[in-house]
Amino acid sequence: MTTIGPSRKVLLLTVYARRSWQDAVNMTVRAAPLEWPNVTVVDWHDAIAHRQSLLWTDRVHPRPQGARLYAKLVTAALPASVR
């Protein structure tokens, strides 16, 4: 964040992966805007948590319909000038 500076907008996404590190990563991502106001968090975890059918059997990677949801979330979080 120091390298890119405060004038650039940054999107960080939470993760959905039933792994030991998932909660720690998501906590760090969700806290980022407190330190860097130019960060926007896209909450993939909460968006997909109750839509397991949109993930492949590994429960991590999205199926095509899940990928569309992922893209929709990211696109909605982008500044209007780049959509």
C-alpha cells in the first residue's frame, strides 16, 4: 500500500476456503480500510457462504454461475469511471 500510494483505489476480497487460515485472512482484509481509506472490501465470503451449489466440490472454486456472482461483486465495487 505504501508503494502504490493513497491516490489509487484498491479492492481487496475476502476468501471462502474452509482452511485454518480463512478467518485470519478475512479479518486482515476487513480491517484494511481502517488503515488505508483508499481500500474497498468486497465480501466474497459472505456472498458465497450460503450458496454452496455455486462452488465446485472442493468448496473453494466457483462454478460458472458462481464466477458470474464473483464478477458482479467485483464490478459493483469498482469506481463508476472504470466500469
